[in-house]
Amino acid sequence: MMSEWFQRVGSSIPRGFSRYFILELLKEKPHSGKEIIDHATKQSQGIWKPSPGLIYPLLGRLLDEKLIEETKDGRYQITKKGKDTAADVDKVNDIVKKQLDVLFRIGNVGRFVAMDVLEKVSTMGSMLSSNVANMTEQETQKYKKFLESELKKVESEISKKKGKEIKID
């Protein structure tokens, strides 16, 4: 019973992932909705097959937010605003990955802290990404700076703890 639960939870896609999957895919070249679904299925080796009921409304929201646009042949391509948004997400992801790498290297306590940080950043990122269309550029920059400063605080604390562990040994 427990293993079935882990399979369901482990294979579920985090909130907000589909949105950035589409943006990342469209950075390569324009795709139709069906091509996006097929690519997700192929890339995940069949584990994730997004439904048309997920993809097409999401494409509509991305169009409304001007992150993508429709081409004459019915495909979708990323806009400059979409590329900028994807680049911002990439920067935050790089910072988070570096933080998690350090946390995982310091052992079990680091793993718990890492998972907590990851959950908080993921939740905040999902909330922000779902509201980004309604935010001004100034508000977007404010939240971006906030997230980056919080990650720097975490890095500082990790460095302090790591230094204490080294001194004790």
C-alpha cells in the first residue's frame, strides 16, 4: 500500500511544471499542442502524458500573458517576454540547485533542510508564476530580488554550519 502511494506521489508533476516545460520546449522551436503532449510523453518515457485538458487551457493562458504567440500554421512560439521569463526561472533554478548541492553534501540534516527549502521555493514559485500575468514589472523584480536574497541567507547559514562542523572534527 505504501509503495503504491510513493509511486503516485513520486510520478506526479509539481504545480507550475507544465508551464515551464512548455516555455523551455518552445525555446527550441515552435510546436503544436499535440506535439507538446507527444514530446512530454516521449521525454518522460510514458510516465507523464499531459492531457489536452491541461495543455490547451495552459497554452491559452500563456497566450493571454503574451509569453507565447500562435504562428500562421497553428503552432506556438515563445515571445521575447516568454524568453525573459524562462531566463529568470533558469537563474532562480541555478541558485536553488547550488544551494541543494551544498545541503546534500553536509549529510542527513542537510537533506531535511534541502527538502524544506525546496518545498518553500517551489510553493512560492508556483504562486508567483500563476500570478505573473497580473503583476507589474516592478512587482516581478521585487519578488525576484526577494527570492534571491532568501537563497543567499540560506547559503550563508550553510557556510556557517559547515565551518562549525569542520572545526569540531
